[in-house]
Amino acid sequence: MRDNYNASPVNPMPAVVWLLALPIVAMEAVVALGASGIVGGGAGAGWRLDAWQRFAFSPDLMRAMLETHTYPWQGMIRLVSYPLVHATFLHALMAVVILLALGKMVGEVFRPWAVAAVFLGAAVVGALAYAAIPGVRAPLIGAYPADYGLVGAFTFLIWTRLAATGGNQYRAFSLIGMLLGIQLLFGLFFGGGYEWVADLAGFATGFLLSFAVSPGGWARVKEKLRRR
């Protein structure tokens, strides 16, 4: 067999993953350039705060919409726009790294629309779960609830594989356990709010949604479980 010298040294990233990641990268690039003074002059220093005000999810706003039964698009769009904005460059960098890594693994199995559905669905449910916490008023920013949706989808893939091979299916949840453990440690040492609720809701959404959007869906899962 002849070697393919023109082959890429790494597997290509699914296009849908780039479509989800590039807006986050572009947003962070704009606010970082503004903060450095390269563009925007003196006003550029406040671009990150402006981005928060425009795109962050506000639990108070969501509660007000639910109470008045009015749902303007300017408020509803925040359910999926808050993953675009982050607190710092490092905050955004880690979110993009997780998105690319998990998105690649999930995107190699799921159809492009299914990857987008998991990511955006986890963002929406994560935000709603965050707004459901009594007394929480801090805005929600960052792509982490949506990223955790991809963690849930990846966990689903491992879970179905273990079910098919007769392995211990609880092992599939080791990744989410490790991530939540790390998050708990950071919260203990550096403080934190209730963002973990949004992350956990995002994970559950990604895992459960995978039963419907994965190739073969629930029928494939039942067949594998039946073979045990």
C-alpha cells in the first residue's frame, strides 16, 4: 500500500465546529484589540463591558419576560448569544479549546445539524436552569454550558459503546465527574457563583438530546442494549 504523502497530518475539523467556534474567537479578538488600544482608541477599553451588556444572559430579564408573558427577540436571543462573550482572554481560550476538542470527536459521528443542536440546545437549557435559581442576578456569560452539552454527547457515545461491548457503562461518566470536581476545587479556592448549575444542565441536555439526534437515535441504543 502506497503512502499518501498529500494527506493531512491531523484529521480535519468538522466545518460545523468551526462555525460555532469562529464567532467566539472573533468576539474575543475584537474586545482584546480594543482593550490593548490597537483599535477603538479610548473607547475600546470598554468594549468587553459593552459586549456583556449586549449579549450576556440576564436571569432578571428572563424572569420578567416569563412574568409578563412577553418575549421580545432582544431578550430571547440572549439564550444563545451569551456563549460569545467571556470574562477574560483565558476564559475564552479554554472555552474554545474544549469546543474544538469535544466538537471534533462528536462531529465525527453526529451530523453537522446535530452538533449545532446539541451545542445551542445546551446553551438554552443551561441559561434557563440558571435563571430558575432563586435570588441569582449575576449575568451568565461564556460558552461553558454549551461546551458541557458536547461533553454530554461525547459521554453518550462512550455509553453506547460500552453498552454494545458489555462494559461498565458508569465509566462513561468519568469525564463529567472529573470536570465537575475540578470546577468545585476552583470554586472553593477562588470563589464562584452558580454557573455550575448551567454547566450541569448543559451536560444533561447534551446527553439526553443525543438519544434523538445521534445517527440511528434511540432505536440504535435499544438494539445495542438488547444484544447484551
